[in-house]
Amino acid sequence: MERSFANPLPIEIVRELSRPKAWVAVGTTILTWSLIVSAAWLCEAHFNPLLYVVVVMWIGNQQHSLLIQMHDGSHHRLAKNRYLNDVFAELACAWPMFFRMAAYRENHMLHHRYANTDRDPDFRPERFPKSGREIVKMLLGDVTALNTVAHLGELKRLKKQTSLSTKLLRIAYYVALAAALTYFGAWKAYLLYWIVPLFTWVKVVLRMRAIADHAGVETREFPFNTRTVIPNLFDRMFLAPRNCSYHIGHHLYQSVPWYNLKRLHEELMKDPEFQSRCQITRGFWRLLLEFPWRKEESRPEGRLIARVQE
């Protein structure tokens, strides 16, 4: 009888790793915002084009960190109190990025339940590349903001009915932001150091994450229908902060917050049979090597269906 890998770890370890720590969530968010402001200040004080490119990549990755915090909030991992968890995730992480955590949560839970199937809102076979050349072409479109219109169209799937009070609060939030930017004469800095990274490098990062997480492994059985990327220093600085690329463990145990994902991965890798079945890639640059570079070597067309988690 074939062994099941649906729940490979003892419950005691999972419970220990799953405990949310509000002080970590708050401290991480404060640190992230501080790094963004510091990078923008540094670039303004010593501006040159090359430094600006590096700062855009750095800030984009910190914006990605905010989205990871929002993601943990969608799993109720920021605080034990669910109301405080949601308020903090929305105000400090999601709304500055023009997301709504509540809408993201609804979408994301379906992704976990129906990963890589027709019922997964995050998986559309035509969106995923079939060759390394197509990956590079898409990334160039992302980093130059040529794919921005398509990106905005994708955000429509995150729409969710909300209360009038929440709508009014969001309007007030953005009006207050616009007023503050006007009062302090900070519109130029906001566009250069917030909007530009958001619609260029963040798009690149999210594209790489989507490819890394599920492309090329979509036909495998759960929990091996995703990939873990072990990040190098460059990856952590510019692509994958907060252990977000340890994705196999996350799909197995959604309750584990980002700061315990690396330890979760180490616990899972203690099982040789489990490890032998996992797709582990060391560094995002190696990810490109896992996809063919000639069109005729691409994966065949067809519907890709993986096991549905019930």
C-alpha cells in the first residue's frame, strides 16, 4: 500500500510551529516600512540612475514583504485575536498596496483547496510559460511595466462584496494619503519610490513566485504539486523575503507563519522518502534551467489536473 504524505509531521511539532506571535508581525512590518523609507532617503540624498534601479528592486521586495504579511493575515497568523489580525493586515499591509486582504483571503482559500485545478482561481494553464524563452519575455514585459494593463485586469478577480462602512473607510484612507502627500509635497517621491517599484519590480517578483510555486509541477500529486526554492542572498534581498519560497511546507501546513517556514522545511526534510519526492530548487536563477528553451521541447498542450484536497 502506497504511503500517504498528506500529514507527515507529528501534531505536536505542527502546533508549536503554528503559534502566531503578534510582536513578530508588528516588528516585521515596522522594520519593512523603515527599510523602504531609508532606501528612498538614501537614493534621494545620493541619486544616480544605477542606485535608483537597485533601490527600486529593494523597495519592490520590501513591498513584497508587506504582501507576505498580508498573506499571513489571510491565514489568521498575525495575531490570535482575529479582529486585530484583520485590521492590522488591511491598514498596514494590504491597503497601502491597493489590495484588500478580505478579498485576497477568499481567493486564496480556494487556491489552497483546489490547487492546480480548474477550480483554482490562481491557476490558468495559459498563464504559465512553457519555455525558458517565454519566461524571459514575460519578465521583460513586467519590469518595463508593459504588462501593467493585463495585471490590473487580473486584479478584478479579487473583487469582493464589502460593507458600506468599509468602503467609506477605504475612501477616507486614500483621501488622507493624498492630502498628506500634497501637504508635504511628497507626490514625486511617492511616484518614484512607491508606484514605480509596485508596478515594475513587484510584478516581476510575483511572476517569479507564481512560476516557482506551481509551474512545471502541476501534474504531481499533493503535496508534491508545488516547489520549494532555497533562496540565496540575492533572492532574499530582491526576490523572496520572509521564507516565502518554502512553499511545499506552506501547502501542507497553512497554519505555520512565515518565520517558522524554514524550520518546517527542515522538519519535513528529515524524512528521506518525503524529501526524495519533493521538487527542491536552489536559487531562483536555477529555476530558468528547469524549463526548456526550444519551443518544440515545451510541455504538451492539454488540461492539467492535480488531486483536489477535500
